[in-house]
Amino acid sequence: MSSRDSVHTSTVDGTLSTPLAEDIFTLVDAQLTLLDEFLESADLAMTDTGDAVVLDALLSIFRILCYKQIHYGRTSLFLQDVESCIARANDYWRMGEKTNSMMQEVSEKRYAHLTWNTAKSKNNLSEWEITGNLVEKEASRLIDLLNSDAVQASQRAAIYIIQAIRQYDIPRELFSRHWEEDLTNNEVAKYIVTVYGDYLSCEIVRLSSFGQLRVKFCI
């Protein structure tokens, strides 16, 4: 998943991404399916014991995803160049959306009989309601983490753009005698702006829209 070969470009809008989000949440969905099958086969569905198993399983899933994202999400293994940074930004944003969709599914469809979004004070909550609140908090924490990492991945692309600029001689002319005496028409500044412009024109389209935030700030 860390190689450049895994980055692909959408034929629809040119967005860069990898299969990371789909791979992870296919496994999560498989876990939930196995959980439901176990509850049915053990005749535990809609029982107190079964509800405890469900809530513990959901807590475990969200906490493991958080741990793995913290451990791997910002490493150079995934963020190797401009394209991989942009792809990961899109991946993490999609993972945040999938987490939100998953939480809606489990609270409104799979396990709608459990208490979600309770308005009671903490002192009046039952054990199941407290655990349900913890599940919601862990899901929210994961979404916040993924959104933050998406922004940081997009911003990190600027590092690789600056490195590309530094490979040329023109920026090194800044404040040199040649720059002061001969390059009197802002040639160096124009060059740097042109390089940034080239990246902006071809790379911004490859970033998806982060909700209400447009990631034009990334470079």
C-alpha cells in the first residue's frame, strides 16, 4: 500500500487515491458480519449478553483503527512525494466519511435497539448507555483524527514541491551578485511562482473537496 504503483487516478475527475479506505472498511464490514452471524448462531441477538458483545466489539474496532492511524498515518512510509501525499489526503478523508457512515448504520439499522445519542445526565445512564456513549466518542475521535491527518498530508505536499524547486539553480541565485546586478526583472521570483503554479494547476484537481473546506491551502 505504500508504493507509488498503488496510487491511481480517477478517470472521472482526476482525483488521486489508493485502495486503502476500501480495503480497511471491507475488513471492518466482514468483522461486523461475522459478529452478527455469531450472535444468531449462539442465540444471543437482542439479549443483554449479546448487546455487551456488540458494544465491546465496536469499541475495540474504533480503538484499533485509531491506534493504527496514529501509528502509521503520518509516517514517511505513506507520504513519499506529492502524489502520495495527495492520495493519502483523499484516502483519509474517505475513511472519515466511511467511519461516519458505519456509525450511522450500526446505530440506526444493525443495532437500533440499543440506546444511542442519549440526552440523560451521566449519573442516570445505564451500563449499556454508558458503553454506547463511549462507542460514539471513539467514532468521533477517529473521524477527527482522520480529518486532521488528511489536512496534514495535503500540507506536506508543499515540502516536496519546495524540494523540486531547490533542484534547480535559479533559486540559488537569490541575493547573489548575479541576482542583484543582472536579474533585475524578478526572474527568480517569476520562476518560483511558475513552478508553484504548475503544481497547483495539475495537483489541486487531484484533491477531493474536504466537506466545506477546499484544500487549496495545501500548497
